[in-house]
Amino acid sequence: MTPERWPQIKQIVHQALEYEPGQRAVYLAEACAGDSALLLEIESLLASPEKSRKFLETLVLEDETNWLTDHFPDTAEGTRISAYQILHEIGHGGMGTVYLAARSDDQYDQKVAIKIVKRGMDTDFILSRFRNERQILANLDHPNIGRLLDGGVTSDGRPYFVMEYIEGKPFDEYCDTHHLSITERLQLFQKVCAAVHYAHQNLVVHRDIKPSNILVTGEGIPKLLDFGIAKLVHPTDTDETLETLTVQRVMTPEYASPEQARGERITTATDVYLLGVLLYELLTGHRPYRFTSRLPEEVAKVICEKDPPRPSTVVTREALIQPRDEFAKLTPEIVSQTREGRPEKLRRRLSGDLDNIVLKALNKEPQRRYASVEQLSEDIHRHLAGMPVIARKDTLGYRTVKFVSRHKAGVGVAILLILTLLSGILSTLWQARVARVERARAEKRFGDVRKLANSFMFEIHDAIENLPGSTKPRELLVRRALEYLDSLAQEASGDLTLQHELARSYLKVGDVQGYPLGANLGDTPGALASYRKALLLCESLVSASPNNHSFRKDLLISHERIGDSLSATGETAKALEQHRKALEISKALFSADPSEPTRRRTLGVSYVKLGEALTANGDRPQALQAFRKALDMAETSNASDAASPGTRRLIAVIRVKLGELLTETADFPDALANYQKALELREQLAREDSTNAQAKRDLAASYEKLAAVMANTGDISGGLGYQRRSMKIDEVLAAADPANVDAQLDLAISQSNIAELLSLSGKLSEAKESYRKALSILEALARTNPSNTEIRFTLADDTIKMGHCFMNNGEIVTAHRHYQEGVIVLQSLVTADPSNAEFRNALAVSFQKIGEAHARTAARSKMFRGTETELWRAAHSWYKKSLDVWLSLRRQGALSKSQAEAVPAVEREIAKCEAALGKKERVALQADRSSH
């Protein structure tokens, strides 16, 4: 075959495929017109299924020269390229050939894969595509993407690049060979999703995701390869032109999206679709579509118009496939043997969530697919965790089924109790209608229902309070009971018992709505409203019966709940006032009966809460004194109370609070000792009650505190170990209870802490990825909880810390942008709560970092001619803002030891700025500073 004959061969073969086999010979004899060599060549193509397949793929996918270059010899074995010697060919594609090579310069042993542009393919277009692939790989560094090692040009002028050599099997072959279950396949698929999502974050769309482009190593690590037809999300004009010219060819029909088939613009939604095709084949062994021919029109029609069968349906069918040169039958038994064992079991496993997940990814309309690859992977995670998936309509019935599947025993008990409650209510209503004249009987029923409603709210609610995932059911239980009690409020006047029930009910519903120290729905304003209703009722009760311990105890709790909620919204001064009132009540209760264990413990809790409020207001000496009083109260309990879970948990909390203050004063040995004692207690409590979500959350917090102290003493590796243990618990709790705002916030903080430790280790790329995960959670929480200052402060703090990461990596402009975003949030928080020392301290740090960004940029004056003076002036201004805040905090005595060291450091930076400016401007700046 010669290049000159290629157009003639292509035309005749293309037309011959339209004839029935019996009529094809007549047509060929006429078309070849006596040219026996031409006839022999064409008959050879038509006789071999493999050659026919390649020929048709060439017509649809590849440049015409690709067919020709496959017939001519390329780089020979033994050829040396740079420091590597070619061993043999291991694959080839549309524009390049891949060889196995070995290091030949005796420096060290290494096998690599070298991809070289094929001889005859070195057109401007192909070279541009090849260099594009090489540049894309150079920008990608991910454990599940093949790494670029080197690149260059061969002696005959063809570009090449060197990649890590991956000894592995294609994705589908690895799964089948190892008989991976559906769950194992989904977990492996999630790693591929992580690689594609990383590429998208770096503005790269792969466009050719298929099993042969994903190799799985012997250790089970998938590696995404072949970015030969990948494109940038924001390409250059040249890239756009090349994309327009080749859009019909850069695809594989079996793994092509509708927009590729139609020649439309490619986006990240294309890769979502291709992952859907891959997932379909991975789960079922079948491909979504079957083509009767490989003509472009037929391929486009099938992909764009035909809906694929549901995965749970297709696994029950038989089909002919062509894995090599021969056709084979694919049966339900063959498919299930390498997955779930039996066809029916596989069908049940795929029906429902997995059907919907796959078909959502395969939607013809890009905007109706998953919004991102990360969202697709998250839906798979939710499916594996037994939670509702977004691919299915979020009906009450569906959510109920999911909840029941996760909590079968608890739900069974709750249903029985609900039926009992409903039965009692219905019975009461019936009795009221048929016996209106019998007031005595009606009043008795009224009391019975009240008793049942109280049992439902306080006994059943308390029984499930600490179960993971119980936030929504708790809200339902409390709201339903409270609705009934609210209807009785008109009867409460003069009935102290009913008033007390209502007060306690409001406290319960407030806890579920937004109590910041427990599992809640994030509705802080709603919680404050409920707590204030409880406070009014309790004040009325205490006024009517001053010596009633239960009334005074609930009044104490109301003040504490309001104080905790005000702290969460940034009103720290008002919160301190509430906790002082609570402490006075607690002291009076303790004085009335010092021997009663729970009163001693209650007083200890009140001191803890006062210490927290004092800390938020910057009064650390008084806070330290309050925490030590709390510890003394808890540790001097009698023997029986000291062993109780409540007292041990309180002691652990106090130890953590002391550790936090000691850390701020750089007393790391004492801080570490307190944290370790707290950890011992919390590990005991978690072992004793493995279903208690609060005990697990406390344990995660202790791991986190130890990680911080170890990092401060220089043991970054040890700190990372503890922080990862903390995050493992946080991940489980957040997945078990997605509605729990505190659980989601804990997970975000863990991600941020790991990022900070990675940054200290110099692993800036990994640190930035962890910060991105933390910010993603925090941004979602801030949107749904705009009044929660803890969430907004954490978001601002993490945004600024991510800025540090970019600054340390030399990305000054990006760092500056993050600092500015964080400062905007911090300034709004300080404006709303000027007395909050923590907010003001963070704002001072942010001003300092922005000044540093300007100073670094100014130092690179050759790159910014004409702007050096403005940059130094801006740096001076930001440093001065930072100094003003520090000095204000120092005058109030609200600076820790480490924070106090920032003052002279900022003053030195201000002096550097003034030294960099001219004498005249320096004198003016110094005079301005002196006037302040």
C-alpha cells in the first residue's frame, strides 16, 4: 500500500461495506477494474474482522496518516534517546508510539515509558497536540496520574517525553481478574474520579477516559494515562482553532459523549459522561451502546438519541462481544461470577441507587449530569455509606428507607413507641367525643396523654440523643411533642407542672435547633428564641416557688444555653453576662447542699463556661483561675461520683481548656500533660459506650489538641499522626449525620489542621488540597448558617492560612487575594463584636500578612518598574494597621506571650518599609506614626 493509493482504497472499502456479502464480489470486480493487487489488498481488509475494525476506527477517529504510519517502520529496538535505550514497543495510538526503555548511562537502574511522535506524523497540528499533552502532564502531580519524568527532541527532530513505566493491567481486566465485588470496584473507581477531578482543578479535560487508558498496578493503584487528546478548560486561541478542526476525530466511539459526537464544545461535563460509561462497563460487563456499523452518522445517532438500558436490566441479558479477534457470548452467569457471584444478587445490587447514579452521569444533556466529578464520587460515597444519593428524587419515603437501613433496631423501637403514642392520642380523642359529659374521665385522659407526650420527648429523645445520625429524628420527636404541649399552653396559667414541662420542652428543641456544643441543625437564631421562651417560663416558676431546686436548675440551664448561643453568634460580652448569672445560681444551689454530688459537678460546669466566656473576652488570667476552680470542684467529688461518666467527662473538658490556655502562654510541657490526662479519660469513655457520638467527638478533640502541642514543640510527624486519627473519627461522624452542623464543622477543622501541619512539613501541594476540602465544607455551612460566627471565623481563618501556603510557595498575588478575602470576613466580625480578642488578633495577623505580600512584591522591583514606591507605601500602610490592632490589644492586656512578640516584629517591618522609601517620604510617615 502506498500513500497515493490510500484515497482509492478508502473509498472502495467504505462503499463495499454497504453491500450484502453475496453482492460485494460483483461490486469489487467492477470497482478494481482488473487491478489484481488493489483487489487483493481490499479483500484482505474485508476478510479480517480485526483489520476491518481498525479500518473503520481510522475513518471515525484518526487522521488518515495514522493508518499509513502503522505500516512503516518507526524507532528500532536498541535506539538510544537521551539517557535511555529503547527495549521494545509497548503500544501506539493516533499520533505517537510508546516504547519500554531503560536507563543506559550507568547512573542508576530505571525502566521508563517513552512516547515519540510517529514518523510521518510530524505536521504542525500533530506536533502542537503532542506538545500540549507533554505540557499538561508536566502540570499534573497526582498519585493516580502517570508522572512525566523528562522530555525533549530526538535526533531526527521528533518530540518525545519520558513517563514512569507502570506495570499493570487495564482497569476492566484488573477488576475481572481479581474478581472484585461491586463495592470494591466502586472504591477503585473513586480513585480514578479523584485523578480526573484533580485534572479539572488544573483546568484540564481528559476527553478519552476508557479502561485501556487506566492501568492498575499490582498494589491496586489505578493510574490515569494518555492525555493525548486532552484540552484546557480555558485554551488559547490556537488551541481553540485546533479543537474546531479536529472535534469530529478526537474520540473513541464506545467511550464518546453526545457533545463529542455532535462536534460541540467540550467541558468537564464530558469527562463526567465518560466516567459514567466506564462505570457502566465496570459494573455490568456491557457497554451502554451497540453499533450496527462504525460509520460516523450511525455512531452519532446511537450516542445522541438512544438511551442505554439500566445497569440492573442489562446484566440479565446475553450479548455478543469481540474482546480480541473472535466473537464471544457474554452471559449473566459470566458477568456475575467476577462481581457478586449470582446473577440475581448482582441485579439487586445494581438496582436503585447505582442505576440512577450511572444514568445521571450518562444524561444526554451536560447540564443534567453531575455538576462535577467530585459530586459523582461523593454520590458513590453516600451510596456506600447507606445514605441518600442526589441521583434519586429526595422523597420522604426514600430518606426513610435509607435511615431505617442504617438504624434498623433503633427505628423499630421508635416506630413501636410512635404507634403507642398515636394510639393513646386517638383513644383520647375518641373518649372525649363519646363522653363529653364525663369531665372526670376527660381530665384523666388529658393527664395520660401529657404523661405519654413527656415520656416520648424526654425518655425516648434522651435514649437516642447520642446515636450517630440521630439529629433529624430528634428534631422530629421533640417538635411533635412540643406541638402538642404548645396547644396546652393556654391551660398552663397557674399550673406550675405544665409550665415546667413547657420550659424543659423549649430547652430540648433549642438544643436540637442550634446548641453549639452538641449535635444540632445550625439554626442558632431559632435556638436562642426557644431558650428565651424557656428562660421566661423558668423565671416565672422560680418567682412562684423560690426554693424549688428543679425550677432553679432549669433557670441556670437557660442562662447557660443563651450564653453559649450568644458566644456562637459573636456577642461575647452578653454571653459573659449570662454565664455570670448562671454561676451565681449554681453557687447558691451548691451552698444549699454541698454533699450532693451532682450540685458539685454543676458548679464545676458553670466555672468552665465562665472560663470560656472570659477567654473569648481576652481575660486569660481570670479564665485560668475559673478553670482551676472547676478542676478542683470536679476532682474533689466523693468516690462514687468521681467514677461516674459525667464527672470523668467534665474533668477531661477542664483539662483540655487548661491545655489550650497553657499552649497560648507557650507552656507546652504543662499543656501536654493536661491533654494526655484528658485523652486517657476520653479513651475510657469511648470504649465504655461505643455508640455514643459525643464520646467519639470528645476523643477526636483530644487527638486534635495533642497534635497541636506536638507541632508547637517541633514534632510535626507526630502531630500529623494524632491529627489523622482525629479526622478519621470526624469523617465517620459527619457521614453518619450529614444534618449535624457541628459534625461537619469538626471535619472541616480537621482538614484545616492537617493542611497546616503539611504546610509546616513543606508539602505545600498536599496542604493546599486539604485547605480546599476544608473551605468547601465551610463555605457550604456559611451559606446555610449566616449568623454563626464560629463558622464564619473559621472560614476566614482558613482562607488566610491558605494564603500563607501560597505565600510560602512564592505565589504572592494568589496569597494576597486569599488574605483580602479573609480580611473582609474578619472586619465584619470585629465590627459586630469589637470586644472579641480572638477576632481582633486574627485581623492583626491578616493585616501583617498583606503587608508582607506587598513588601515581597516591592522587593522584586525589576518586574514591577514604576510601582516600587506605591508597593512599599502600601506595605507600610498594612503593617501600620496591624500594629495599631496589636497595641490596642496590649493596652487591654489581651495579648498572649506569642502574640506579644508580634509587636516588635511588625515595628521592624515598618522600619524596613520606611528605609526603602525616600528620605522626604520617610520623615512624613514617621511623623504620621508619632502623631498616633
